[in-house]
Amino acid sequence: MTSTQYILGWAIYLVGATGCIFSLWLIAQSWPTRLKRVLCFGLATLLYVPWWTTPEQHWLAPAFLTAIYDSLGQGPEAMKRAGMIVAAALTFSTLIALILPVKPKLDTKKKSSTQVSQGKKNNRKEPTF
């Protein structure tokens, strides 16, 4: 495999992984914000964390795919090499997703009546991701 093929493969993989995360975000629009955030952070962690394919090579692959491949090819003991990284990254991303604050949604009726009385027009919406 040449360097160009390797980079092109990673580029295609990253576009596909981003599409998967965007699809989850669209599906989870009506879900609670914390659940949506934990799922999206977890999926991003699974898809984006790289790890070496073998200790002797310098090629990187997604860590969860490396862990699965190692466990199927060499047994469950070999899965520890990449599996520990995936588990640590998932734990860290879940903690970050749970710690981040969630802004409460404002009552739209109350907000619109105060805007009309003040004469201000603010169409800004807070992100729900």
C-alpha cells in the first residue's frame, strides 16, 4: 500500500464516519439532550480514535476495528492491545458528555411576549446537539 492509497482510504473512512454521526444526530433530534450528547460523543470516539494495526508497522486504523480484528484473528487476549484504548476513550468521552451543562429550553410564549413588548427581534436559537 502506498502513502497516497493510505491517505485516500483514511479520507474516505472519515467522510463515512462523519456521515454516520450526522445521521445519528438527525435521528436523535427529539431525544433528551444528555442522551443525544452521550450517544454522539460515544459514536465519534468509536469511529475516530486510531491505533496501530500491528506493533511492527506504522500504519494506523480505527481502534475498535483493530480490536475486533485482533480478537477474531488472534483470540480475546490480543484484543487488549487496542481494546483498552477504546475503553479508556469511551469512558473519557462519556464523562465529558455528562459533565457539560445543558441549557434549559425557554418557554416560547413567555419569550415572544417579552420580545414584542421590548420591540426587539432576536431569532437566535441555541444548539441542541
